[in-house]
Amino acid sequence: MAGSDVYTGTLDLLVLRALSDGALHGYGVGRWIRERSGEVLTIEEGALYPALHRLEKRRHVSSRWGETELGRQARFYRLTAKGRKVLEREERRWRVHVAAVEAVLDGRGS
């Protein structure tokens, strides 16, 4: 996949999961995903910030200005109650999808 480490449709799920433990600024969301994926998934700013804005428009996240650990002003994003429900639903769908794909791949030798 040229230009992305994330399959289509998974970025919103990853962002919501990153915010499920508390508020993070955009860079923190990207860092959380990169670290949790063992440095495999890197989300470029050109994909991350539009995703955050899209999620905010859908009211899955809210945002406010705050100060980073380096003393800079940044927008911090937080999961809303609606976003938490969406995350739970999409996590279930993702796990079913992954299990189905694994079943197909495991059947290659048959």
C-alpha cells in the first residue's frame, strides 16, 4: 500500500481506541498508534488531522486547547459517550472481520 501503513477504514477505529484512555493531542494520537503497533503503523499528519476533524464533526470526539508536556499550545481530543459506543461497535466488527480473513488465509493449504 503506497503512502499508508493502515488499511482503508481502520484509521478512525485506531484513533478512537487511542483516545479511549484519555485526552491526547494529535501528535500524541499518532505516537500512541505507532508505539502500540510496535513501530509498524505510522499515521501521517495528512491523514491523522483530517480523521480527527471528521470524528469531531460526527461528535465521536470533542476537543479543547491545552498545553503539551513541552509547554506548547495544542488541541487535545477526547472520546465522547457517542464515540465510546461507536468504538465498542467497530471493535466488535473488526474482530469478526479479522477472524474471517484469518480463516480464509489459513485455508490456503487445503
